[in-house]
Amino acid sequence: MKLSNQAQAFVLHFGEMGSRWGFNRTVGQMFALLTIHSEPLNADQLAEALKISRGNVSMGLKELQAWRLIELHHQPGDRKDYFTAAGSIWDLARTVFEERRKRELDPTLTLLRQLLLSDPRDEQEAQAQEKIQEVYSLLEMLDQFANTLSKLDHKDLHKLMKLGSGLNKLLDMKASVKAKTTGKSATTPTAQKPTRNKTK
């Protein structure tokens, strides 16, 4: 099985990006190939196309199945297992997002909750807990937002993303109008004096 120059460029780049998204280069390449290929592929075809060992393919397929990113298929009269990407591009993006949240964000929130349950022993620990609380509040808000996004279908999600780009324009317009009324440049932020929480 020979890849076109365009397909090969996509697969190789996706492999490099895979390490930044949570899986190694080989798994990233396999996922990329299964995503753009029109027909299901078996392990031998993947190994041939990507020039990797059969063992690496087997391990990569198990990892992609653990991420819920590929689906198993069988063909009549053929005992080999065939695989395709599990759904549309939107489905795959949502799955990667959910899996990364489950593997990275959830354990962090659990740890932060445990740290916040203990009483601080001195002023230094009390200050540290204040910062931990800020981090926890931010991550919890992101988690709630992510949970909301995961329940949207791809059409509504697409509308929301388009709305986000329009919101930036609206905020820029608001800043421009405010700058004209106050006589200040919209691109030059006004310095704000930091405030310190006083503890009694």
C-alpha cells in the first residue's frame, strides 16, 4: 500500500503533533491514516503503509481503542480485523477532548480538593491554599464548560464557535467606542494598581 505525497505529508505531520496531544508519533500516524482513508484498514496494511513493525501496529491499535478513536470491522470471508476512525471529525475531536479531560483535568481537580480539605498550619500554608483555591475554581469552571460542550451536537458546537469569533469583534468595537468617549487609545491598556486582600 503506497501513500500519495499529500497523504504522506499529512500523516507525518500528524505523527509529530500526536506527541503534543497525548499519544506517541506512531499512534498519531496510524490515527491520521485511518482518519483520511476511505476504506477500513487491517494491521498488515497499516504496517506496510507506515513502514513500521507489526508489533508497533498492534500496540498502537490497542491504544487508539482505549482512546475510543477507532472502530473494529470485519469483512465477509476475511478473518483479519479491520479498523476505521470512530465517527466524523467533530466526533473525533470531541472524544480526544473528553479523554484528555478525564486523564488530565479530573485527577488534578481530585488532588486540589484533597489539598483544600486540610486546615493550614501556618500563614504560609494559608497563602498557598488561597492560590490553590484560585486554581481549583478556574479548573472547575473549565470542567463545567467542557461538560456543557460535550453535550452539544456538532451543529450547535459549530454555531457556538462562530459566535465566539463574532464576540471578539464585538468586544473590539466596544473598546474602540469606549476609547473615543474617554479620549484614550483602545490599544493602550490603563495601568491598574494591584489590590491586596487584607486579612484580619
